[in-house]
Amino acid sequence: MQPGHDSIKVCVRVRPINATEKRNGASEAVRCAGERGGSLQLVPRGRKPVVHSFDHVLAPACGQDQVFEHLGQPVVQSVVNGFHGCVFAYGQTGAGKSHTVFGGGSGDRGLLPRIAEGLFLQLARETQDEHMVRLSYLELYNEKVRDLLQAAPSQGRGLREPASLEIREHPRFGVFIEGLTKSTVQSAADVSQLLDFGHKIRVVGCTNMNAVSSRSHAVVTLHVERKVVGTAQAALRRAHLHAVDLAGSERMKQLGNNEQRQKESQQINKSLAALSHMISCLAAREHKGAKSDTHIPYRNSKLTFLLSGSLMGNCRTAMLACISPSADCLEMTESTIRFAESVKKLHTKPVQNEEFEADLIRMLQAEIETLKQQLQST
Ligand code: ADP
């Protein structure tokens, strides 16, 4: 690994066997080495068990607090210090992604509400500094970026269909969504309220695999600005933290005959295939070394474009692979594990995003000048 490069951290969470699987007498095909080890065994019928190792493997008995301890706490610390962070959940529909990222009902809070709480606690400790936190929430549905906070109640508009937005790339600040709502939040309770608002607009649907499942990829971002005082010049640290709940991969035959569901699933599978292809190219580039000219097809789909900064740029990234323990899901579980193993090979280049006010003003003035010149020449 080159200096200044970080490995993408890869954790696997195995959900408990559910009531339907129990009723159907499903056997378990995943064995974990202890509650919180670093390896698991896949046990296919009639074949030899295969061991796979990751940064952490969270067994079915692990609670949401343990997921936060391994994945949330480090990313909170990082973002407060000005490093971009990303946690993304990947896996088959019904494997526990939304449960892990957002949480189940009845107070079983997931990673994101815990991250919000940890973030505000951490910021409150830096009593001399000023900070601002904003939240955005989007979904990628049928290759369209939809702003789920666009009609937030704080803006005085009623609920309406969110508009489709464009993804852009800034030469210095990287990928961003033009016109995406960023609502100021002052507490973890504000974050929960906005998430609840966005959830109501997010597209969910019924499949044969899961009573209600996410039919879109969701990206929640906390944008954190912290003015660190006490130095000769106040430093501004700006970082974002993405929490991504990817829609589940699934086999078309498990969807029933619903045309709408089939179309959504084709789009989901297409975007996940583009993501998988991009990761294989990144892994091939890592293998060949820094001088390799392997083309990385990150603009092939909106999903790869959106995640490109987190997978190959300035970001500290962690992946959470969610799997079911059931033998009936083994084929999909093996595919998730293969994907997780290719992500394990990747490195990003995180840097502290710190600027001094005077430099920032100079840079923005230069940018305004360039834009003026561009306008005049058209
Ligand atoms: P996905 O988002 O991957 O489609 P969900 O998060 O919706 O899957 O999980 C499917 C079902 O399994 C939900 O009812 C959820 O509450 C339950 N579940 C998932 N993971 C766990 C877990 N670790 N502990 C308890 N229940 C879980």
C-alpha cells in the first residue's frame, strides 16, 4: 500500500435466521468464528466448507451497538477531523441492509441514528469551535436521482413528487448533486425527523422475498463544517459522511409477475453490475501497480458516478456486506462474499480537508473570475 492510502474496511453482518426460514426448516449455511471474529465459513451442501476473512464478521447475536462500535465510531471521529467518510451496505434483498443502516422499529436504532448522535456528542465536546451540520437524503430510482428532502416541511411546501437532479463533478471538490437540498440540523432528533420525512417519499415495494423492501439505492449525507479556533488563523474543516443503503440484488424469478417490480429490478441489477465491474477494474489497477493505465468506467451508471469519490478518491470508506445464514440463500450469499472480497483489495486516498479563511476567499474569487471569463466568451 502506498503512503497516504487507506484500505477500504470490509465487515460482514450475518442476520439471524427469520421466522419464515425457521418454519420452512431451512438449514444454516454460514458459521461464524465467535461472536465478533474476523472470519466465517460458508458450508455448501455436499461441498467442503470455505473460510473467508474480513476486517470484522458480526455474528447473528451482535446488536446494533456493536455495528456502531466497529463502523460508526471511527467514521464519526474521522469526519469531525475533516476527513470524508462513507459507509455502504451491500447484499441480497432481505439480508438486513436497511435494518442495519436505519434500524428496525421499536427503538432498535441503526447505524445512521447512532452516527448522528455520536457526531453531535463529539462536536459538543469541542466547546471553543463553531460548527454547522447539514443533511441531505437522495435516492437513485430507475437511474434518476431524486431529492427526498426537497419538499421538507421546514421549507413550507407540501409533499410532492421529487424532481430528478443531475450529478456533476467539480475539479476540486469532486462529485456533487446540483440543487440537492441540504437541511441544517442541530441534533440527532432533527436528523431522525428528516429521515422519517424522506422515508415516506422513498420508493418501496413488495417482492416475494421481503414484504416491503427498498426498490432504490439511498444515500444520506451529513455535511459537517467545523471552524477550529485557537490557532493564529481559524481553520475550516469541511467533510461529508455518506451512509448508503444499496437496493438488493435479486433473481428475477423471485419477483413474481409484477411488471413494475421487474423493471425496477432490471435497473437495480444493471447498476449493481456496473458497480461490480468498476470494482473489478479498480482491483485490477491495484494489482498492476500505481503506473497502470487501466480505464475505470465510473461514469457508466449513476450509481458508480455517485460512489466514485468514495471508492477511489479522497475518502475513508467502509463496506458492510449483509448476508442471510439460510442455506436457501447460499448462492446469493456467495455472490455477496465474492463482491466483498474484491472490495477488500481497494484503497482510497483520504486527506484532511482543511482550509484557512483567507485562502478560501482567494480561491473562490479566482473561481468567480474564471466563470466570468467563460460567460463573456460564450
Ligand atoms: P434489506 O434492506 O437488506 O432488504 P431488511 O433490513 O429490510 O433487508 O431486513 C429484512 C428483515 O429482516 C426485516 O424485517 C428486518 O427487521 C430483519 N432483520 C434484518 N437484520 C436483522 C438483524 N440483525 N436482527 C434482527 N432482525 C433483522
